[in-house]
Amino acid sequence: MRCRSGLASGLLLGAALDALLADPRRGHPVAAFGTAAARAEHRLWAASRARGALFALACAGPAAAAGWAGQRLAGRRSLPGAALAGAATWAVLGGASLAAEAAGVSRALAAGDLDDARRRLPALCGRDPAGLSAAELTRAAVESVAENTCDAVVAPLLWGAVAGVGGLLGYRAVNTLDAMVGHRSARYLRFGWASARLDDVANWVPARVTAALTAACAPLVTAASPVAVLDVIHRDGGRHPSPNAGRCEAAFAAALGVRLGGTNVYGGVTETRPDLGGGRVPEPEDIHRAITLSRAVTVSATALAVLAVLTGIGGATCGRRRSR
């Protein structure tokens, strides 16, 4: 029980630290992991799914193993377990940074400074910002807040609840690899296939939990009813090319009363995505409403993860029991 208490306290502590301190500007562990992964890619790259799978395993496996090893060393002692889980949770969560980056785009749009908004957008999403109008920049920011509420908050918390510190670090490693090599460029079409599919699997349940929590939290932000939001998720969520992002974006679209989807450009490749939601075109103020909704989902997801650990639903691993 003390192991569960330590993990639950750590998840709560890490979420609070993320909200209060956000990500450090220098020396972030995820950035260090990305640097190491880039070196591994340089050595392992080939236009081969097998080499890409080896790359994903070689990068994500040690991250998860390190988390489980640390948790095993902490054993059943509550304080070391809470400290370890708290540090890991803070390192992998990105809710505060997500909100700050989105708010920066919103401020630039409110000031009519499209160049500044375009400069800020790459911190939120991978689409090409050049030439985007105010409406397109607004839509991109809202869609990014929706998708990244899952990737940066809900998914790591749930994986931490289910698999402990190894789940926290392993998920963040998988998600980082997908951001690095998972896109459909000529270089990564085959090499990045395993990382992209692994990320799809890792986010399948969290994306649907994110959508459900968004529906539940919608009345705190807008006049939308949870039932109406769930109807839109059921109707539009599967129309998105991603098996997961569409659920989150459809949920936010319905909750905010806006319409998402349209033409996006990634690395010079144009993608046309179907409409999600049946509302109006998003406006800059909707970015702030999306941030507020994301924060409500963050609080709900933290409570859900802590409850899962304390009730034994999560699969937290502890050190061995000492023989009597």
C-alpha cells in the first residue's frame, strides 16, 4: 500500500510542479533524450521498417527500464517513491508549456501580429506556418491544444498510473520518437513506421479518455452538454486520419462550438482533413477557451490517475517484499 501511496503522491506532486513551474528552459530531460535519440538515428537509419523498429526499441526500452529500476530501488518506501514519481511526472508532463505557447499565439493574433503568431506556431504543431491566415493560425492552435492535452498530459498520467515510473518515462520516449521520425516524409516513411505505430497504440486508450473527460468538463467552460459532445465524438472522431487525434479534436470542437479540420501543409505535403464539429470558424478568443478546457481536463485526469493507483486499478510495480 505504501508503494501505491508513493506513486499516487508523486503523480499529484509532479502535476502540481508542472502547473507551477512548467518546463525548465535549459537542461530538460526530454530534450536530452531527443539529442541521444538523434544520435542513435544517425547510426541506425536506413529505409527499412526493421531498422526503424530496432531504433524505437533501442531508445524507448532503456527509458522505461530506467524508470522501473528506480522504482524498484525505492521499493515500498513512500517518501523515496513519491520523490522519484514526482520528478518523473514533472519531467514528462507538458500542460503548462502547452498553455503558455498557445496563449502566446493568441496574444499575437489579438495584436494583429501575424508574423509573430507564425513564428510561435512551430512550438505547438508541425504544420508549415508560412502564409497562414489569422483564421488558419487560430484553428491550428486550437487543434494543437486538443491533441496535445492527450499527448502532454492525459496519456503520461494514465501510463504512470498503470505502469509506474517506467510507464511515465517509456510513454514520453515513444511520443518523442513519433514527433522525431513518425511523420510521412520520404526519409521516415519506412524508418519511422514502428515509432508512429507504437505511438498510436500507446495513445489509443488515453485519447478516448481525453475525449470523455473533455465532454465531462465542457459545462465548466461552455454551454455545451456532455451528451452533445459525446455525440459529435461518435459522429466525427473516426473521420480524422489519425486513430487518436480525431477523438480529441472532435471533443474540443463540440465543447467550444467551433468547426475544426481543413487543409494543412506539413513539410511541403498538403493534407485535407474533414470537418470536425458543426460550429462556427474558430476565433482567437477560442484559443483561451481551449486552454481553460485543457486545464480542466488536466485536473480531472490527475484525479483519475491518482484514484486508479490508490484503488489498485493501476499496475504499479514495487520492490520485492522483504522475507520475514
